[in-house]
Amino acid sequence: MPSYTLYYFNGRGRAEICRLLFAAASIHYNDERIEFSEWTQFKTKMPCHMLPVLEIDTEMKVPQSMAISRYLAREFGFYGKNNMEMFKVDTICDSIFELFNDYMVMFNEKDTPKKNDLQQRFVYTSGRVLPYLEKTLEANKGGSGWFVGDQMLVCDMMCYSALENPVKENPNFLKDYPKITALRTRVLSHPKIAAYIKKRNNTAF
Ligand SMILES: N[C@@H](CCC(=O)N[C@@H](CS)C(=O)NCC(=O)O)C(=O)O
């Protein structure tokens, strides 16, 4: 097993899906959290000058949260059993990413008028993606299990982590989506995820 170091800021953000994958697989990694005050000195040392970055065996540093989470999901067996299942997992992850990316961009915006525009965009994307997720979930055994197949996969974990802040900020965010709500509870009840969430840092994002 290689040694892994995950670099991100001291928040859940775009790195949390990777942390959930490590937790669900019980794989050890170094959770390297960089303070914003230290970022300027780190930035140019990181490929693509952004975080998260995954370092493998201190030999290679890889950027891009989705590429990292797909790699980890394949390594740890959370990506589906065949090409069709993986195709479905990708479709769901990419859809959740659209919504999550809009949220992160809005969250990080400091200028109020721009933030309001980004909020509108997030609301629009949510109205497009959430009904799709609800229907997709329902199409797999009535929505009482997981998005794809019969085990928790990266797309289920992402549905939990990507929606944490929106749900915290607005408890009604998922009120029209009972299947998504129940799925997120199932992820949270997974023993390894539950244990991780109980002990993780409590951060604003
Ligand atoms: N597409 C990239 C986006 C990464 C990204 O936007 N990272 C932000 C933090 S959430 C960052 O590193 N910001 C610092 C900067 O731009 O200087 C991914 O999903 O990993």
C-alpha cells in the first residue's frame, strides 16, 4: 500500500470526499491542513497551484479533487463492479460536482453583488440537479438502497459531503427530496463514516 498525504485547507470543502473514502476503506493517510496564512508559500509548490493535492509515496503530487477521488474510489473498491456501474457513478458524481462547484465558488466570493449572482446560479443548478438525483436514486430498487448497485460507492459519499453546507445553512434544502435525504442518513450511518465524522475537525466549510 503506498503512503498517502492529502493537502488541503483546514476545512471539508473539496477534500472531504477523499477523506470519506480513506475513512470508509480504513486506509491511513496524512491529513495535511494548510492555514490560509501559509498558502502563499505553498501555492507555487503545488501542481496547478490549487488544493486539494494528493501526494503518493512522496514521489508524485496530483491535483484535482475529482481525479483524486476517482483514483481512490477505484483503489479502494468504491467505484462499481463493471463499466456500466462506473458510467452511472461518473454521471452522478459529475452532476453533484456541478452543484458543489457552484456552492464553493459562491462560498468563496467576497464581493456581495457577485455573491448574490452566484447564489442565484447555485439555486438554479440545485433545481436542475436535485430532481435528477432523486429520480436516479428511485430508479435503483425504489431508492431504498444506494445510487448504483447494492453497496455504498463514491457517488453516495459525495451526495453526503457535497450537500453538508447547503443543508446546514438551510434545513429545508432537501425537503422535496426524501430519497436523497434518506440516502444521506444511510451514508452517515455507515459505521466507518460515522466513526470518522464523530472525531473529525468541526469546520465552517
Ligand atoms: N478543479 C479544482 C478546483 C480547486 C480549487 O478551486 N481549490 C481552491 C480551494 S477550494 C484553491 O486552491 N484556492 C486557492 C487559490 O486559488 O489560490 C478541484 O476540484 O480540485
